[in-house]
Amino acid sequence: AVPNPGWDARKLWLLTYKEADRVVTIEGLARDGEDVSELARRLALSNYFDAVKLLPAAKVKDTKGLEMLKFQLQAKVKY
């Protein structure tokens, strides 16, 4: 697996980053599932995260009525 060099990270927003016992939970919004998959791929390929897991996502609407994907990722931190 290699990261997509043309990925535009501006289509994904992180809302929370919580760590407990070296397990990180990241919650955010994305334009679509491809952006979430790219973030998960990049975390898995990094030297700082391991066992990256996508949690169930849901479609939501923002304040302007735009459909977004609310997602959560979980990973172990390596430090």
C-alpha cells in the first residue's frame, strides 16, 4: 500500500484526538469514504501508529445541508 500523492487533505477535518493507554481514537468529518481510507492508509504506513482500525461511520449534514461522512479511527501509538 502506498499513499496517494494527489490526495487533497483539505477535504477531511479532525474533530477529536483522544489517547488512553497508547490507544488513540480520532474522530472527524470527510467529504467521502475515499478520504477516510487515505487517512487510515497514511496512519498505517507511518512510524508512529500501528493496528489502525476504521470504526463504523455515518452520513450527517452540516449546517449548510452538505452531506458529510462522520468517521472514527482507532490506532495504537508507537513511542
